[in-house]
Amino acid sequence: MLNSSRLSSKSSISRPNWLRRLVSLVAIASLTCTLTIASAQAVPIGDLLFQGVQIMQFSNLSQRDEVQLAAQMHDNLLSKGTRLSTDFAINRYVTDIGQRLVPSSRRSGLPFNFFVVQDKSVNAFATMGGYVYVTTGLLKAADNEAQVASVISHEMGHIEKRHLIAQIKQSMITRGLVSTILGNNSALANIGVDLAFNRPRGREDEFQADREGLRILRDSNYAVSAMPAFMRKLLRPRGNGPTFLSTHPAIPDRVKALDSAIKSGPTNRCDANPRLSTCGLDDVAYQSTVKQRIAI
């Protein structure tokens, strides 16, 4: 056992710095190996090390850079033909739900933005930096406000865990685009849009987003039962099935996990009295306030 009194103040201060440098070097070396395997052509080791440093920097995007990249993705979405709803009341309704959820997010300092996409498909997605999107088709499919809130909170869970940032990083490595893409926000945004809007998400990412979303929903005093209830509804036969399910795998397993978490987890006032109007379970009010306004 080391005698701590024999350690000089200089060594006790510098040791964490050496440890941090060692961890960084190991991480960069690991990335360099990954880049070497992913690269189809021989690349000088110096260039690979530089790319590894760039990837490390991208993985640790500052909040400011994350928000800026999210804004670029939003612009790219619009330029590619995504149409946002112009119905002020519907947009206000979804924004109000989102802002009720924000204080319960672990990243509540982000400038969250909530958008309604004019699209009959049942879908929702998030990019990064607080940008969350739901379609008019999903709003039409939901029975009540709590179900919509459950979807938004799930997407906020993806943002909390920075899932899209990790997916972009992996995509750049796999496609050998590190040196040509990093620093090009427009190109990065295109990759991000493709991943967020079209690609199936990883199983573990979905389970993590469910756990975070359920916590956000509960802490915001919505009825947590709405999350598995909406998933069950979407599992019913609906022709080719909603887009929301094709990009969100393992729904039956996720429903089981949510049921278990709800049964064993903390409670809120809606668990004690689910008839409270603030729990978001008023189907009639939702029908008159939202569903009747949506033309898809």
C-alpha cells in the first residue's frame, strides 16, 4: 500500500494530467486502427492520426457547435422538400407539449425546437441540438396528448444520449469520409439528415431513448402508460405499417421493457389519479383540438 504522505504535491497534481493524456492517446490509437481497417487505400500514419484527432473532436462537439449543425440539418431538410405544417394552432400545441417536457430533460439548457412536418406517414425523428420533428400523420394516429408527449420525450432521449452524433461519426469512418467531411457542415448535415430520417436505429439506442423518454414523461406529470399504449396501437395491422416502426426496431421487446419499468419504477400524480385533465389522457379533447384540424 502506498503511503500518500510521501507523494509530492507536484506528482499528485500531474498524475491526472498524465492519465488523461494516456486515455486520449489510447482512444486516438483505437480510432486510428478503425480508420486503417475502414480505409480501402493506404494512408500515411500521420494522416490517420490526424483523422483520429478530428474524430475525437467531433465526438465531443460543444453545445454551440451541435446547435449550429442541427440548424444546418434543418435547412437541408427544407431544401430537400420537407414541408412544415403552416397551421399555427397545431404548431403551438406541439411546441407547448415539448416545452412542458424540456425542464425534465438532462439537457434542458439546449434551445429546444419542435416542428410539425406535413406528411401523412406516421413518423417522428430528432437530429441533435434540441431539434425534434413529428408528422401530421403521427398526430392523426395518436389518441391523446400523452401519446404525442411520449413520442416527443422518446426523441428527446435520443438527443440526450447524442445518438446521432455517434452515428455520424461511425458513418464517416465506415465510408472513409473523415478527411473530406469534417469541417464541412453542409456535408455533415446531409449525412445527419439521412441517418435521422431514413435509417433504422440501433436496438440499444432505442432502449436508451425509451428509458430517458419514460423518465422525462413521468417527471413532467404525464400518464406514463401512454408510451407503451401508443406502441401497441401502432403494432396493429395498418397496411405496410407506419414509418415510425420501420425505423424503430424491436417494438414488442421495448413494450415489455416499458411495462416492467412502469410497474417497478417511481410514480407521479397521474399514476394515483389518471383522470386528471393534466395527465393528457382526454381523448375527446384531443379529437376536437388536434385531430379535426389535420388534413392529410
